[in-house]
Amino acid sequence: MTSFVLKIIAMVTMVIDHSGDIFFPILGNNTFYFNAIGRIAFPLFCFMLVEGYKHTSNLKKYMLRLFIGALISQIPFQILVVNYMQAKPFAINVLFTLLFGLFALSIWNYKVPNKEEKQNKDIDNNKYSFTINDVFIWIVKIILIALLIIIASFANFDYGNIGIILILAIFLLFKKGKIISKIAFLIILIGLSIFNYRQAIIDALPWGITFVITASIVPFIFMCLYNGKKGPNTKHGLYVIYPLHLIILELIRHFFMV
């Protein structure tokens, strides 16, 4: 599968999820299957974000596109998803979660500029030794990433802290050709899904397990089928489709279903 195919799957399952919440309460409030299908979308978006991070030629522009898309999406997200679907006072849309995940990746990979080459190079092993300065830098990195996770959680980001942790897990563990690391990632993904949908598991066990499967095992299979190729260019697809489908669904709900 190319990145184009994965993005299409993610966007289609996302639209199915939100459409079910709009159309099917009218037909008996049976939205479970649509919501379950929708669980496939977010892990795939996270996966493609990591791939985008690895291959982007301009990280600042990548972040700017996400930020602009998140700003544009916030009002329709608040009106439709939060006020209507979730009945919450306020939440922040998933593009901000992806943006924070991108920040976390940037922090993790950040290298402090140094005019001089490290002088304490291990000649025998041809490796750099680990200094006190390195320890301090990693402590700062971990603190900054932890702050991003805390903000995403307490500011009620869509998928919140789980989203940022998932993005980091994909980056660190989902390596091409490394089966053990992929299995470790799958275990983490299942664990995050169980934690995220724990209430659904408690309330209705068969349905909750379905949520876990469609949020972890199904996306994992799609990730494993990724062939590393780009396919047709969809650089701006998510930034257009995400707010546009929310606006269209809200217009349908407002004018035809109220």
C-alpha cells in the first residue's frame, strides 16, 4: 500500500465515523458499527504523520500547514463534534494533537548545535562517549515532551496524551524489517487502545473489544502493508477534507435533521 492509499483509508473511515453520529441516531441510535470503523483512522493518521516527518524537506512548512488546518477546523469541530456528538463544553481538534506529536518528534530528534566536533571520541569503537551535557539535554527533552503530553491531556485535545505517545511509539518502534520492534509496538498500541476505550469495555464487553481491535490490530495490519511509496500527491488532502467534512455534516444536520 502506498501512503496515498493509507490516507484514503484513514479519511474514509473518519468520515464514516462522523457520518454515523449524524445520520443514524435518526434511524434508531445504532451508531456502534460506524464508530468502530472510525477507530481505524487515527492510528493511520499518526503513522502517516511520522512518515511525513521522516521525509519532509521543510519541517517548518509542515508544522505551519498543520497549524493553519487546525485553526480552520476548530470552529466546525467545536460545533459538530463537541457540542452535538460529545456534549462537552470545549475540546481541541485532532489536528492540534498531530501538531503536538510533530513537536514531540522534533524535540526528540533535536541536536544542540556545536561548532566543535566532540573531542572525547572513543577511538577504538569509533563512537562518541556520553557526557553530563548529553544527560542534561535528554532530561530537558523528556521534560518538554512530558509538558506536551500534559497540555494535550488537560486541554482536552482529541485523543490527547494517547495521541502523542502513539506518535512517538510509531517513530521509535515501527521499523521496516524489524519484527521484534513491530511486535513491541503492537503491544503498546493494544495497551493504549484498551486504556482509551476502557469505559466501552466495562459498559459492553463485546463492543469494547471490537473498538480495541479496530483501533489497534486493523491499523497495524495496514501499516505493515505500507510499501514506502508515496503514490499520488495528497499533501493538503487532510487539511481540506477534515474541516470540509465537518462543515458539510453540520450543514446537513442543521438544515435537514433538526
